[in-house]
Amino acid sequence: MSILATINTSDESIYYLDSAFKRRWDWEYIGAPVSGTPVPDSIESVRLVLNDESELNWKDCIVGINQFILSNAQSIRRIEDKQVGWWFIKPDNERITLQQVEGKLMFYLWDNVFAKDRRPLENILNSITGKSTIKLRTFADLVKHTEMLRRYFCDGIFF
């Protein structure tokens, strides 16, 4: 019998379950997608569809986001569990919309990854605009900059 499953160790309510699984079964660590990580065939053709109907490779966005998260490791607790995987957003017919990114990924960055320190997000937005006036006080403040961050993460500006 084989059981294929994932356990996110940052969810402390499953700590004992996580430890029990590690003791009783063989397990394999699979790192988050970063530059040079092999891309699964099922992700290779997935596209991020923008509001103007243009499309980007979703795999590039995932790698760019993880590179950004890793570059801010000093301000993120449990960084291993904060990176996103290939299927963080489930594609529909090999497509992911910008609205899905706003609703799920941007909220995850806001509420989980940079919940204690929003400065990395503010710093990148300010560096893109060449200003120092962007302050993120609410999630809505972040969402209105989704397109700007998308360019940073997905278009190869970051990596």
C-alpha cells in the first residue's frame, strides 16, 4: 500500500500527525520550485491569462515568486513552508486568471508570507515605480498593484 500526501509543517495543528507520519513511513522532501527546478509536464503548458487576454507562462511566475520569497528570508519565519508549489492555484483548462492570482496568491503573500513585515512588498513596489510613497496598509492597497507585481515576478525582471 502507498500513501501519497503532503503535510505543511507550518500548520502547527498537525505537528503530531506530521511527526507520526515521519516516524512510520519513508518520506521524501520535495523542494519548492526555484530557478533550475524541473517543470512537471502538466504545468509546462499552463498559462496566466491577463486582463488584456495576453498570456504568460505560469511556471515563470511561480519561480519568480519563490525567488522573491527566498530573497527575503531574513524577515520570513519558516521560509520552507512559505514558498508556493506548481499547483498553488489549480488551472482550469491549462489557464489561470489574474483574478485567481489576486484572490488566492496575493492574499497568501499578504496574510501568510509577509504578515509580520510588509516592507519587502513595499520596497519592491517602490523600486519598480522609482518612488518611495507606496505604503501597504490594507489588502486592497496590495491588490491594486497586482499588475505591477505580476510584471516583476512573471516577466523575468526579478530573475
